[in-house]
Amino acid sequence: MEQHDVTLFTPYPFRVGQKIHIQGGPRRGDWEVIGVTDHKVTLRCPFSLKEFAWSRFCYFMEERKAVEWPQKD
């Protein structure tokens, strides 16, 4: 197999009670995590106190150099 630079994305493991800051996109800003399921995360704005349940959308990104790609499962 050839070696390539690969970017890895992993769903972020939200925890109820976390204070988070999203740096970009339409949901940017400060939020409190108030609910988490396998498919949804519920966030509350600390200013308006409005709550929103969204499909999980945040991912942790990591870049690795010279890894096998594609990987066999």
C-alpha cells in the first residue's frame, strides 16, 4: 500500500454541563451542553437561554503524516 497524509475526524464526546465555544459557522459562539444522545446534542445559549437540539456536528480533527490509505476495516 502507498503512504499518504490523511486527516482524521472523530465525533466530539460532548458531556452534559460542558461550557463550549464554537469558533466558526452559523452556530459560532458560547454554549452550554444540556443534553447528549447518540445522535443529538442539545445546547443552551448563556445569553438568551434559548435551547437547540441539533444532530451532532462537532468533530475533533487530527492530521497524520504517512499513513496507510485507504485502510482496511
